[in-house]
Amino acid sequence: MTRLPIPAPMQAALDAAAKAAAAGEVPVGAVVVKGGEVIAIAANATRNPPDPTGHAEMRAIRQAAAAMGDDRLTDCDLYVTLEPCAMCAGAISHARIARLYYAASDPKGGAVEHGARVFEQAQCLHAPEVYSGMGESEAAELLRGFFRERR
């Protein structure tokens, strides 16, 4: 089986995730792209400073909104190393992200293909196109390694 190359934005998200792990954070990274240009890169930062909303997706969406001067990230793509949780999926919907690319599935905490399946709910204001699996093994290995060291 031929392995497809990882797109540059997903590689940037993986690099951000690795930096999060080095800082003691769960290794998740996110990148927002508009028109082929990276406008935000973020990693999980929930522990320092303590911020339960400091997920990589939330931080990248905030940075992108500030950079664009708009709360609507229409025509933007979000690349993230782990399936978004319900909080992040809600923010993705509210921001009107056009396309979501995520690497690894999260059967325990994910809310896109697992759990709440936020984008499938009638109350969901906007559902992005969703693509999964690119960089999956790299993202999963970062997570496994991180949690293995903590056990």
C-alpha cells in the first residue's frame, strides 16, 4: 500500500502537537488555512495557564478570527491532529469553517464521527465538509507516546 504524503498544514499541526507534548500538554495541534495561506497555528494549552477551553482548535479559531478581524471563518480549512470534541465542534460550526481535516479518531471524546456527532444534529447551524485519516498514524503515535510516559 502506498502511503500518501501528509499535506503541509497537517504536518504543521503535527509539529504543534509535538511541541504541546514537550510542554506537558496533551499533544494536539491545529492549523487554520485560508486560500492556501496558514493564518493560525495552535497547540493544546489547558494546563498552563489553566484553561479548560485551551484546546488547539479553540486557540487556532481565536487566532484566525483575530487575524481576519471577523468571527466568521468562511472559506477557511481547519487541520487538527485529533477528532474534535463537542466544544470544539460547536466552535467550528459557529465559526463557519468550510472544511475540517482531522488525523486520528477519538472514540472516547470525539464528537464528529463518535459521541454527540455534532454536525449531524438538527440544531447544528453549519456543518463543514469533513475529511479524516491524513496523518492518522503519526498523530496516534504522538498520543500513545505521551500517555505511555505518564503511566
